[in-house]
Amino acid sequence: MKLGTELRTMIDGVKDGRMDRRGFIQRMIALGLTAPMATQLLAIGGVAMAESPSAYKPTKRGGGGALKLLWWQGPTLLNPHFATGTKDQDGSRLFYEPLACWDANGNLSPVLAAEIPSIENGGLAADAKSVTWKLKPGVKWHDGKPFTADDVVFNWEYAKDPATATVTLATYRDLIVEKIDDLTVKISFKNPTPFWADAFVGAPNAIIPKHLFQDYTGDKSRDAPTNLKPVGTSAYKFVEFKPGDLIRGEINLDYHMPNRPHFDTIEMKGGGDAVSAARAVIQTGEYDFGWNIQVEDEILLRLEKGGKGKASYAVGGDTEFIALNFTDPNTEVDGERSSMKTKHPLFSDPAVRKALSLLVDRDAIKNVIYGRAGRTTANYLNGPEKFVSKNTTWEFSVEKAAKLLDDAGWKPGADGIRAKDGKRMKILFQTAINGPRQKTQAIVKQACQKAGIEVELKSVVASIFFSSDVGNPDTYPHFYADIQMFQIPMSQPDPAQHMRRYHSSNVATKANKWQGQNFPRWVNKDYDAAIDAAEGEIDPIKRAAFYIKANDLMWQDTVFIPAMHRLKVEAASNTLRPVLSGWANETDNLHEWYREA
Amino acid sequence: MSQYILRRLLIAIPSLLGISLILFIVLALAPGDPFSELATNPNVPPEVREALRAKFGLDDPIYLRYVHWLVAMVHGDWGFSFVSRMNVDTLILQRLSTTLYVIGSAQLLALMIAIPVGVYAATRPYSIFDQVANTLAFIGFSLPTFFTGILFILIFSVKLDWLPFVYSTDIKATGIHWIGEQIRQTIMPVMVLGLFQAASMTRFVRSAMLDVIRLDYVTTARAKGIGQRRVIIKHVMRNAMIPVVTLIALQVPAVFGGAIVTEQIFRIPGIGSLLISSILANDTPVVMAVTFVFACLVVLFNLIADVLYGWLDPRISLR
């Protein structure tokens, strides 16, 4: 742990004032860590987290006219605790606010909190078992009632009640929230929790008012009139909501941040598809901002020519990957295919897995499909930077793959398809229906054919592929195929939840109704040990090292073949200055948005 | 007559029950669930998703769910949307006016084109006008609305920049400007739908007219020296319009049902786009309500068409 000691000295240096923050962050970048993680390191290491300088220019409140947002999947409800998708979180966040949000640089920036907790200001406990938040004084709900610690405590009670059926249940059920005084709340964790910025942070955990929801908890939660007419604390007051179609808001003249917001009214229109949304923002300028523009780069470049807007990108940790099945999808054992009692006939040979990895042409996938919206990678874990392994490499080479297979005894048969011991190299490749995914499938199939592997392609409608339907064999947790491709979004700048999935205790089986999250059904003792150790580790350096080790183990075993590190793509008008973060919902920093005159 | 209507209404009950049962079973057998998007959210563990399924009764056996739904429906409770967590009837009523306005205008436009063109073409069969009208009608109903819709957007929004292509339900204007904007944004969807409908209706009107125009009583009327205009309008059209009226009555439910494709292209918040997004989100109560109301309307307007037919054509008696 040479890096560890060096880092400690530097953090101490910043504390003593021997080194300035900027110098520290630059050194960190030189060491392969980037700004967001370096600042988190400083926070845990005992330095107050500085906010990124705000680029907000307007010097008065309002006057920015109307802000027109186009979400091609319109929000269908406006209570963050019931949000079934990010679209609902985005819509709720127009009116509700969290204690803090992730800014464009991946730093926490206070919203309803007076400051970001740190060890220096007494907000963080040294044992990582509690966080104390100081609330901003003088904040009012849109109906004039004051915002206090009671509201924060209420959200915890509301969310953790199983009868309320919230989707935020998991965030709140294992912690205890108590009111210290009107403007202070303390969150206590059962176990040391190195990543403490989850509860009450970001759009998914925005805070709803106690006085309007306290009579509607548990089974009565669905009857709350405020579910459809939010009364929040944000920069915009609610005007109108039509599920799936339209949300309207108007400026909150009592907003608690100076000179904000810039816009007088806000409108979020839903419906349609991504391509025409890109057209309405970039080409005709009917709208100022288009959400989640997953459109081929070629089309975007064409629309941008002489257009009124452009695509903007935010880097997060989303990785499009090809997962390999470690069990046999074609043999049924006790009414279950891909059973843990079987071994995959081809992939039980590591050479076959390695060869497959050599056959995924990531450069072609980037150039042909993702363009500016993708980065090639060898890692499953691609962010935050602190957790990204530098030990891995990838390569595309049909020749090397063929040689690897030859050496392992997989010889081409009369039809050109390789076989060994009567096992033919034929694999079924499934994914969700989505233009870029089908094109990626074609690129992989072509390379495999050259190397003597027959690939059958299958695409499943997304609503089925991602469903939790126990009876449907086409869902990704069943994984009744040899390989499958999709991505699991990384919604916060920490890998804990993301990496926990592949712990051997989480294997998806018939016994747990395929609710286990380890769908490749890969079991590795070293991996389990690394994950267990990381979750109890308070030292941020050691913790990061454990996750890097976990990533490298997956790489060595070729559990995943990462096809692309995907960036968030949005469309914005040329004059709009949106603040976007790869780690937050698009509307999380809406109070910072303005229009250049 | 009233006995006939009563009997038809009584027959409608078992057929509606059958329709609802089939709809419900098909929807229940369809794969996927409303909480699928949560599956990829690492913040939401699978047991939370399971709890939600149980809470909304998705794990109950199909027959129980059907009985629950039926009993509620009889009591006038249309159900509760899983996705929006609000009552289905509010959700539908919110969108009904837009659908009626857009699809209704399109149907009117279709009639206004189809009747004069069809009648005129029939009076001069195989003339140049008839040939041109026929060719255009053929092209019209061969081109699907998703194609003409996108073509219109490319021409009128992107190239010419005359019309907006995103339908907005809150236009920031008052008085005459509001009406102007409202018309401006409905031109494209109404044209796309109206022209498509007009094409097939024109051919229908023309052939109905041709059937009648050859009959002996028309020749008699002409022999009496009645002018061409009067013969066509008073004698031919009156009879030729009987099947057209039936056709229009059968089209009315479609006005309520919305137009899925066109609503999606122009982002019109109507019943059609509600239906498609609910199907994609597996929001069964909404899909069930929309399709069932649609089924009721079809049954009802079939009855109306039959009654109307008997009234227009006294030769047909309803018993």
C-alpha cells in the first residue's frame, strides 16, 4: 500500500495547509484518480468538501422566460418515493429537493442542507456509523410552511413502512434517523457505511412535506391528494400535471438560493420517441432540452449541422456488457435450466471465454454505433475513477482467438464450426430490442463466424427482458441463453451495490424465484472475500483497492466482456446552459440552469 | 321496435362479458410487469419489487383478479393505475377531449372530402376526374399514417418551418391567438388522419352511388325531365347514403379510441397514446379500461347503426 501512505501524507498536507486543494487534486489525477473521487477522499480523510465553483451567471431572479423540456417518456407520477423509473424521479425533482445533490464534477453540493457533512465540521463520525446533517434555515415549502428536521425524519418513517409500498424502502430500512434540533438530523447506520451519501441525497431521495403526507401513510398512501399536486421547496411551484403528457411549473419567488431560478416558467412534455425528440431540440428548436437521446451518433451529427442545438454528454459509470453464462442453459435439472448443478459445456473451458473476449471488436462498436457517446474499456467497473482498474487490457484479434481455440483442442469440423468431444461451438446470444444492441450483436456474430463459432441471435422486448416475471423464461435473470448483453445503470458514484450483485450468495435460481442478482451464476471465493472485505472497510484507499481487485477477478475469469462505457446523451439548445452530471438525474441541478442571452 | 332494442341490449351483456374475459386473460397471460424498470435499478432490491407485485395483487390467481375487476367495474370503479397511482377514469377523462377534438376533426375532414368527390366521380365514371380521384384515393389508403406523418413533419416542420410537430395542451396565448395556435398545431395530424380516412371513404361513396345510379327509378326520374342536379341530390344520394351512414356510425367508436400511431408521432396526449404507453408499461387496469370501453362503444354503435338503417330504409323491418 505505497499509494496509501503517500495519499495519507498528502491529505495531511492539505489539512495543515502545506498543500492547496487544487494541487492535491492535480496530484490525484496524476495518480490515476480523478477529481470527484479525490474530493470524496478529502472529505473522508478529514477535509471539508469544497463545492465546485458555480458557473451560474444571472444576477437576478427570473427573467429567463420559459424553459421547455422534452422527455420522450413522460413522468407518470410525482412522488419520488413511488418513482418506478428515472423519468418519475426527474419529474418529482422539479418540485421536491434533497438535502444535497451530485454536481457536474461528482461533488456533493448542498441544496436543503446548510453544509456537506465532513469529519472536520463534525458531520461524519470517525467510525463511519453516523452522519449529522445541518439543515438550511429559513427554507419554506411552497405553501409557506417552514421546512424542518421533522420533515426529514418523516420521510424516513414514510419510506421504511412496507405498507406504504415505496421504492425507496431499501435506502431507508436499515438506518435510524433522529431529530437533534429543528435544523439538525442524525442518521445512524448499523454497520460502518463508507458511502454515506445515499439517504436524502439526489433526485431519488428528494424530501416530501410532513404536513401534507402525515395523514396518508401505509395503506392510505395512494389517497394523498399531494401525490398528484406536489408542494415542495424547489425553485419552481407546481401548476399542472397530466400523467405521461405534461408537467407545468412557475417561478418560486421565495426560493432559498439567491438569484435563482433563472426561468419564469417550466414545462416538461412527455411522449414520442428519442429521434424526434432530438429533432425538436436540435433541428427545429421547438424545445430547449431533450432527455436521454439514445440515437446513433451519425443521426445526431446530421441534425447538428446548421441546427439550433447540440448533443451534450455526461460521464458516469454505465457499462454495456456481454455476460457469459457459467451454467448450461440447455439442460434441465429439477425443472430449471441454467441450473447451478450444471456446467456450461463450452464456457467451462477458460480458453473459450478468453477467445470470445478477443472476438468483440470494441473499436468497431464505438465507431459504428456509439460514436461520441461511448468509450472502449476492458473493465466492468468504469467509475468513479478511483475504483477503475488500470491493470486490465483488451484486444480484438480473430487470429489470436482462433489459435487459442486450436490449442485448446476445439477443431473446425466439416461445416467450419469448431467442435471438441462432440460439443459443437454454437452459442445463443440474447439481448433487449434496441437499435444499438442489435447492431452490436451483428458485429460480434460476424467476428465469431470468422473464428468458427456459430452464433444465433435473439432479441427480446425490453419490457419482458427486464421484467421480474417468474414464469417468463426470456428475462435476463433466467438467462436461458449462452451470452446476453445489456447494461445496469450506476445511479450513484459508489460501486458497493453494483458489485455486490455477483457475490456467490446472490446467484439467481429457481429456489429464490430468480430474484438473485448474480445472473451469470459465477462463483469465485476470492471475489466474495474482496466484496465482503470492501463493505466493512472504512479506509477509502483500501476499500477502493478491494473493488479494483473484484473487477480484475471478473476480468481474469471473463465473466463479462464490456462492450462499451456509455455516456449520458442529452440534447440542448445552443443558448441553454444546462448543468448535467453522470451521477445524477438530469433535473437534479435544475436550479443552476440558465440561458445565455 | 323497442322490443328489438331491448332484446339486442340483453344479448349485448353476455357478449361484453365474454369480451372482457378474453381481454383480461390475454393481458394476464402477456409477459412483463409494471415494475420492470425497477429491475435494472441497483437501488431497488428484488424483494421490494416482489412486495409491490403482491401489494397490487399481481400474484393472485387470474380468476380472482378477474372477479375483483368485474365487481369493481359493475360498481363504477374503473380501477387504479399501477404506474400513475391514480384512478383510471381520471386518467382517461383527462385525455378524452384531445382525442375527440383531433380524431373528430379528422373524421369531419374525411367526410367533407369523401362525399363531394365520391358523388362527383360517380356521376362521371371513368372521366379524367374519376381517374385522378381514384388514383389519389388508391395512393392515399396505401400510404400508412406513420409514413405520411413523418413525411409531413420533414416537409412542413423541418424544411419549411411552418408548423410545430409537438402537440401542446397548454398554449400560452389567449383569444384569437389561442385559436390560431390550436389550429396550427392540429393541421398536420388532422391532415394525416383525415386524408387517409377520406381515401377509403371516397371509394366507398363512389361505389354506393354507382350502385344506385343505374337503377330504373333514376332513369324514370331523368325521363320526367328533372335536372341532373336534382336527380343526383334528391333521388340518387338519398338512397346511396344509407350504407354510408351505417359506415359512419360504425366509425364513431374509433373517434373515442384515438389513433395510436398518429398520436405517438405528433405527441398528442389522447386515448391512443395512453393505451400504447400503458401496454408498454404493463399497466393492466388502464389497458383493460380503455379496451373495454372501446368494446362497449363498438357494441352500442353497431346497435345504433342497425336501428338507423331500418329507419332510413323502411323496406328493412326490425323484429
